[in-house]
Amino acid sequence: MGESTIDQLTIDPTCRIEFGPGRVAALPELVSSLGMTRAFVVTDRGLRAAGIVDQVLKALDAAGVEHGVYDGVGANPSTGNVDEGAARARAFGPAVVVALGGGSVLDAAKGISLLVGNADAAAADADALWEALDGLPLIAIPTTSGTGAETNGFGVIEDTAACRKVYLGHPSVKPRIALLDPELTLGLPARITAATGIDALVHGIESLASRGANPVSAAYATQAVTMVGRWLPIAFDDGSDLEARAQLMLGAHLAGQALTISGLGLVHGIGHALTAHTGTPHGVALAAVLEEVLEFSAPAAQDAYEQTARALRLSPPADGDWARAAIDAVREISGALGIKQPLRELGVRPNLLGPIASGALADAVTRNAPRQPTEQDILGILDAAY
């Protein structure tokens, strides 16, 4: 027998999934299932104003679950947000951390949970905290359908002093439970539906093309691309369509499951750098360069793009060019959402192109890209998107 070419796999299930309309009512029993009687809710002021936080707190009150709240997470969460939230959580005491919000809140909540378990640590210590003591147990309740942040144990946080994104995380702060209630997304504005939904679509596509892809991640990613590609335009057009909201939320979660196994790629590498330098919302930053990165990566991602095209239920192209068909379909979806903007309209001045390119090249996710770029390659992509 020759040498085996079969790869060995270790897949760690990401979390318990509780899915369905109205499922948020089960939160008190889920807190209890983690051996705690108290909850510390991490959220943002927008959700407080929208009444979603009150809805969750009423469920906790009705069951007699003592709770504290930190609602100061920003749209691009910073090390300052995490440090402030951790100080509040330390003062509150032992509890399950309940992360209620979009990806920014979920990312910040993981950092807060981790810092509470490490009394002298600060968010700026991110690089040293992967070997830290365990953080508090965490339940994630996403209120957008896109980031998949409920599936992994790290957050992307802005170190404002260094003007860069840092990965703050630890295995212990991977959410124990993902509570997916699509009713919480019914009031989401169309522009946020588009930005978070395109994030989920990119997660699926990049997971298929990633150097870390395997049959398990591809299974998650393929189904995610199918569900997001079908239901995102419907949810965007009619935000009150509960079926579309539910299918999109589950598709986004599956995309998160995929990326947690496979890793992401250059779209996210550039997106992180773009957000760090301009404050552009994450999904908008991804959409700004998505098609250009797909074009750049295509020579090394033919099979992945064929999987993408088939997942999007495209007919076989007459010329057999599945990659071109996939890129065109993604362009059509992005166009229907009206989300793509030239970089110059996102506040990218010419003098920022170099720092964004170098930041993208240094980002850990870029190492997963199917075609490894040089800094000059990234500058070319940025020029094309400018």
C-alpha cells in the first residue's frame, strides 16, 4: 500500500443550538443549565432603545433570575469597551454572560467574559490571553444574521491606540449555547440586513476556498451559501417575512460553523484593515472589495467557486466557466442589496491605501487565502475598488 493521502480531522462541536421563533423565552432555563442563577447581559444602546433588551430582561425577571447589564458596546468594539464592560461584570460577580446583539456585541462579550476570569488582564493584552485562565460561561443571542460570532471563542476588537484589529479570545469563551430567535431580527433595517447578510455570504464562500477547508467545513459552507443566497434578497426586500428571517439566521449560523473550522481569507483581511482605518461597518467593508478579491483569487479557487455556483443553484454555464458564473452571481446579489460602494466614498484617502494593504497582508486570515497575495497585489485590488 502507498502512503495515505487521507487527512486526519478533529472537529470540536461549536455549541448547543436553540433555534426558533420565540425561543428567547427559554433563556432562564438555559442560564440554569449552565449551573448559574445570575446573568450579566452585554448589549448596546440601540437594542436598549429598540426594546429588545427589555424583552430579554422581562424573561429573566419573570423567572427570578438576578441580572446586570452593560450596554456600552460600540459599532466597532474597542479595547476600551471591553475593559469597561469587564469592570462592570467583575463588580456584578459570578454569572452567565448573555451576549445580546450583533457581531460587535458578541465579540465584546467574549472579551469581557475572558477578562473577568483573569483579574489583572486588560483587552490590550489580547496576544497573551490565549493561554489565560478560563472566562465566564457565555450564551450568545444574535440579533443580526451574518457574523456567526456565536460559533467561536474569539472576538475581533479594535485597539484604538495601535489602529489595528486584534483577536481577543480563548477556548473557554466559545459560547456554550447559541440562542437563535429570528423574531429578534424582524425590526432590523434593510441596510443592516444587507451588511450582515453579505458578511454571511462571504463566510460561506471564503470557507469553501480557504486553505483550511475540509469536507466538514465544506458541508456547512455549501448549505450556508444556498440558504443565504436564496433568503437574503427576500429578507432585504421584506424585513417582516419571518420565514426569510429564520432561514437567513440559520444560514448565517451555518456559515459561522464553517468559518470556525476552515478559517477565512483575503476579503476579511482587507475588510478588517479597512474598518480599522476608516470605521466602515464590517459588512460594507467586505462588499467594497468582494468582487475584486474573487477575481484575484479565481485562478487558485476554481473548484471552490464551482461549489459556490452550484450552491447558488446556478445552471451549468455554456462555456463551462463556473468561476465566472459564481462571481457574476455574487455581483448580482450585491447589486440587488445596493451595498457596494467605491473605497473613495468610504473615506479612503489615497494615503491610506498603503497602510490598509500592509494591514491586510499582516492579518492572520489572509494566510488562508487560496492565492497568497503580495502587498502590491493587495494595492492592485484596492485600486480596482477605488
